[in-house]
Amino acid sequence: MNKFAFIIAAICSAISFPYHTAAAEAIGLTLTDSIEMAILTDESIEGAEAGREAALHAWKAARRSKGPTVSWNAQALRIGGRDYRSAKRAHSLYGDPHPAQVKVGDVLGALPVYANQTVGSYAYDNTFSNSWSLSVPIYTGGQLENQIKSGRYQLNKADLTVENTRQTVRYQAAEAYANLLHYENLAGVAKDAVDMGHTQLELIRAQFEEGAVAEADMLAMSVSIANYKQNLVNAEKAVEVAKSTLASIVGLPQDTNVEPLDHFSYEPYDKDLPDCEAYALEHRPDGIAADYDIKAAQARKKAAKAGWRPRVTGVGTQSIAGNAPFASERSNNWQAGLSVSWNLFDNGVTTENVRQAASVVDQYEAGARKTRKTIQLETRTAWLNMKAAEQNIQETAVAVKQAEDSYTIAQVRYEEGVDILLSVTNAQEKLTQARSNYMTALYQYNLSRAALEKAMGVPVAFDASVYTEAEQEGASADEALAAAWLGEEE
């Protein structure tokens, strides 16, 4: 059992949640739990791994095409016609083929001359034939060798595609987890607003009974509370949607009551933008995979040029034919040697194939340049968003403290009768907004940091840069995986 499987089994064992029952009992998940569960259960990773298996077998098939090929061809036929009717008549006159002395002439017209010959014919209505052939490619003009190279590069790309898919799933799980935390925080702010409204309403009601304030103040606060409740309802529905989304991503039933155990935190990120961009260009699996696309296309271009060169094949054949299956009374022969073929003129087909392959190389080179630009842009965007959120955290934290002081002052002034209710409601709304802004800044910082890790290609299972280095030094795909793998083996 690999590391991820062990963790998910431990989580499920600890939860012991009956999924078929009403999802009243909450399942607590940390961010790490959520990511590992998502990586274990996500269908896109399963599909990428199946694609890797397909690439592996395609490469093995290309390698095996350099080996010998043995084929067998057999026929069983009912026959007829004039030739076979003549053979039947000969058989009735002379029997099966046998040696006999046949008169071939006279000496001086007096003495007869005889010679030993085979006479007679087989009588048959069926014919059976079998042939075996062996062929071994000796020289193909580089076609097979470059097809093998192309298959190997496609296998390398498939490995990187699996890792890129893992990184995408990790980000999706982190995003869903962050969304749930964010909406729960906003729901908490909305609930605090309702609670503050009710507290204020009780104070207003007490003052109204004493004749200190007008009934309009009580009605106005009731309207504000209704608005706060509407915001709370919307926030709670957003929480339910976020729970369903996270449950689906981590492989749980969508009606599971998921509760996040972690909280947003602020930890400064120490890498500057140039370092992040350099790391991304070196480690992003899809960026490296784009380079392998180019290498595979270049190999296919070289394979296409084989049409201009001769092909040499080692061949061996044996054929038999007879009146019964696998009989050989009518023929039995074999051949062995070399076969050389060379298309001296193919009406430009090879030229067009080479030009097509060259255009595919150009296409992948353009795609690789586009991918690198995208990697840089995604990294820059995530880094800038993270830094903006970092600044907002500091500013909104100050704003929350100021809004709390302003709300307290407005309450006191209203209770002492030196200010109006509007000042209190305005102060409460600003406090609610300041708290929401602070929660949003924390959310955006943590989410942008997760997006930055995705943009940079921070590894999940193996380091793409180490994998590529090992492959370029001659390691096979499996050896490169082993060299680049993080932690325990699969």
C-alpha cells in the first residue's frame, strides 16, 4: 500500500461514517487530508495514468518491431476443372505416380529402347497448402529507430502529464477547501451582524418603553435585521454548496457534512518574482512535456526520411502442398536469404511526408513557446495577487480595529441621546464590511499562494526537473521516475 492509500484508509477508518445515512455527523478534514484524498480518487488522474500505460505499450510495440516476425498461411480448397479431370483419367489408367520403364524408341528400327520414368497421377478433389515465413528487419533507413525514439519521448510526456494532473487536482482541492473556509467565515460575519442587530434592537426597545426614542428607530432596526438575516441565509447556502464541492473533489458523497479543521493563516512568502518564474520554467511538467512533444515530432520527421533509403530484410520461407492437411507430396520447398527493396521513385510521397512532419515540428515549437509564456504569466499573476492580498491583510486588520472602535462610540452616543440611530447602523455596516474585507484578504492570500504553487509546478509525487535530467543522462522512464520520486515508492 502506498503512502497516500495508507493515509486515506486511516482517515476513513477514523471517520467510520455511514454514507447511506443522513449526513448529520460532520466529517472533519484538514487541508492535507483533502489533498491526499483528492489525489487518490480523482478520475482525471486515473485517466492520465491510463494514458501513461498506453504510451508505455506503444513504445514497447515500437521496440519489438525490430525483432523477427513469423507468419503462417494455410489454404484448404475444393478444386475442379479440365486439368483435374485429366489428372483423374491418368490416375485411372496408370495409378498413382510410380517408376516404370517406358519405351522411348528403337535402335536401327530393330531393338526397342526403354527408360526409367515416373508415370501415373494423383486423383484428388481437394488441395491443401501451408507456408511459413520469417522476416527480420536489418536496415530500415532509420525508420524503426526513430519510431522507437518518438515512442520513448511520448512515454516521458505521459509521465509528466500524470504529475501535472496531480498538481491540478491538488490545487482544485486546495481551492475548494479555501472556498469552504471563506464562506464559513463570511457566514460567521453575517451571523455576528444579526446578533449585533438583535442586541441593538433590545436596547432600542428598552429606551422606547421609557419614551427616550421614537418607534421609528425600532422599526428601522428591525428592517436592518431583516437585511442582515437575508445576507446570512445567502452565506449559509454558499457554505452548503462549498461543502458539496469539496466532498465531491475528495471522493465523498456530495451530501457529506464536511467540516474544515484548518484555518486561514498568514505566513510571508520569501521568494521574489524572478525566482518564482525561473523555478516555474524549470519545473512545470506541462512546460517540459511541450519540449518532449518537439523531440517526438523531430524523431517522426527522421523516420519519414526513411522513404528515401533502401530497406534490407532477412527472410526465410517454407511452402508445402498436398492432398491432405500438412501433406507435401505435390510440393515442398524452402528459401532463405536477404530481401532488398528501394523506392527509386514514389511520385513525391516521401517528400510530402517529410514536409508534413517538419510542419508538425514547427507547430509543437510554437506551442512550446506559447506554453512558456503562459507559465510566466500565470506565475506572475499569482505572485502579484498574493502580494496584493498580503498588503490588504495588514490594511484590513487595522480597518477592523478602527471600525470596532467607531461602532462602540456610536452605540454610546446613541444611548446617551447625542446621536441618531443612523450613525449606529452605519457604524455596524462598516464594521461588518471591514470584517468581511479582512476575511476576504486572508482567503485571497491563501488561495493565491496555492495558485502560485500550481503555476510554479511545485511537485506532488516527483520532481519534473530531476526526472528530465535523469532521462537526458540515459535513464529509462521508470528509472527517471525512481530518481525523481519524492518520499516512498509507489
